[in-house]
Amino acid sequence: MKTMKIALGFLGLALFATSCENEMEEMDTRLTTSAVTQHAVVSPQDGRLNTRVTLKNLSDVKLISENLRGYFVINNAVEATDCGPTEFISVQNKYIGQLGRELVPVFGGPTANYLFNLYMNINFVSAYFDRSPNQYFGEKGEYTNFVTKRTRELEGFWNMPGQIRVNGQHNETLNDRNKVGYILYNYFSGFASEKEAYDYADILVGINATMATLPESPFFAIDGFATSGNLIVIGDGLVGMMTEAGVEQDIVWTGILAHEWAHQIQFDNTAAWYPAGAADNAPEATRYTELEADFMAAYYMTHKRGATYNWKRVEQFFNLFFQIGDCSFGSAGHHGTPAQRLAAAQLGYETANQAQKQGHILSPQQLHELFVASINNLL
């Protein structure tokens, strides 16, 4: 279904952009190249990036409902909007500025771009294909128990036991020579041998040792998405920057997880709910599914058998989420304006908070029907 598809072009998105700090204007290219066609490798001979290695066309990547990393960057860090507050944009731009100030003088603009895209792509692939049962959340695993608890609650709340895998994404992966070498050899083309891929991993780890922002910048762990392969990925960097913008960290973890879980429910009901697509055009279809995910997430977060947050706490997450809403009405990635997203979240809150039977959980089908009946009011 086209409304749920985000192409691999979202994997290598523009982050060093003209709306960022002045020093970034020196760069002569923008990071808008698709990760499928973007080239990035450090040559062992001369230490420069070249076009010898490319990310493979990953045909086994399942449909991605969204990648919050791509959404934030395209609609906010690049294009400031009058739709709402910009604190989250300010946080992003701070880290973009730090990357630019360190990488551009050392590597030059184009090479810094290539290196940035390479790190983003390696960590995306690593988080996506990681089948390890030993997932942890938070830089030092400090939110592992919390996310595990929320996952179990969501399984029970939506009657989906054992169906969804939740992976964490971490900066430290990019300092792990064995993990980086494995990813390069198996998912990037252009290496003559496995040894060459691992030699290249050694080069990257060596570069890391000389840089303050590689791979420590939160941008390298900023992925957040759900896939039709029953996977949710949440990066430490995404949570960290949201928290820095003023939202309590446990609410950020809960809100992102609940929102992405709602996309999993949409995947399971695509044929019944959106037989001809969620709308006649891509922008409206994306907005429709995103607002429904906001609605369902807020319902869970408020419900007495869910996260049991009152509106004040729910509002913290969604106010931040809505300030990164967008006014790009013609864009296929249009998620809804801040006001629309706030209205969707409030509908979820009211549906749970005002229910006569506080212990009763409405089924996904009942919630979908309620959302369909309310969508015009939300818009």
C-alpha cells in the first residue's frame, strides 16, 4: 500500500543543509542522495572517500511506515516552518553545526557528506537486520527494563503476544570493528574480499578515535520506524534529542513505541482498512495514517490498562511531536499540521479518559471506525 511505503531514499537524507549554522554554507553539496546510490568509502591507500563501494539494493527490506529520522530532517531541520515551536529544530541544528565544524575542515564538504551518509547507512542496516535477542535501550541500557515492560504491556493491550520485535539503535555500534566489518561485507558491494571489508572497518574505527562527533553525534542513532516485517527500531539519538527539547525521557520512549506499534496494527489491517489506499493522493494518505497512529498511541498512553498517563503527561510527548508537524501539504511525507496532530492525540485521550467502562479496551477495529467517523473534525 503506497500510503505505508517509505523508499530506501530515506536512508541517506539531507542533514547538512543551508538552514543550519553559517559554517555549513561552505559545503558544496547537500546530503539528499539516496542511500541506494550514495557512495562512501575510505581508501586504505590515500585516506580519502571514493566511489568504490555502494550500499546494496536491499530487496529484503520490508515496507517501512515511516522513518522518524527522515521525517524530522526533511520537514524541519531543512525547512523551518511557521506551524509551531522550533525547539526540536534548534536541538537538531546544534548537533548539525557541531558535525560541520569538525568534519568539513578535516575532510572537505563532499567527503564529509559521504562519510556522514555512510555512518547513517551502516547503523540503519545494523539495527534493521539485528536478530540478537539481547537488545538494550539507552546508551548504557538504562531504559532496557522500561522498554521491555512497555513492550509487554502493548502486547497484552492489543492482544499481540510475541508478534513484534523491538530493536535498539546505538552509536557504539559504529565503534565495533567486528559489527561494522560484518555489515560492510554483507550489505555493501565493492569489496574484493571479506578481509578488505574488515580492513575498511579498521579505518573507520581509527577515524572515530580522532573525532569528537564520530560516532558520538546523536544523528547516527536517530532512526525510528516500524516495518511490515514486525519490527520496530528506536534509536538512542532520537530519544536523546527529543528529551533535550523538553520532554521527559520515559514519555518519549513510551510515545515513540506506542506510535510505531499503531503502525504495526495498520500493517495487519491494511487490506480491510485501506483497500484502495487511505486517500486519493500520497500527502493525504500519509497524513491519514499518521494521525490515526497518533490517536491510537494516545489511547494506549491514557488508558487505565495501558500506560495510565494523564493528559498533562500525554501532552508533553505530543506537544513535542506536533511542533515537528509540517505544512508541506503537497509532500508525500506530510504528517499533518501541529494542530491536527494535537487534535488526533486529544481524541485518543478523550476516548480512553471518558469511557464509561474504564477497564474495557476497544478493539483496533472499533478504534479505526471511531477515527474514520472523526477524521473530518480533526482536519
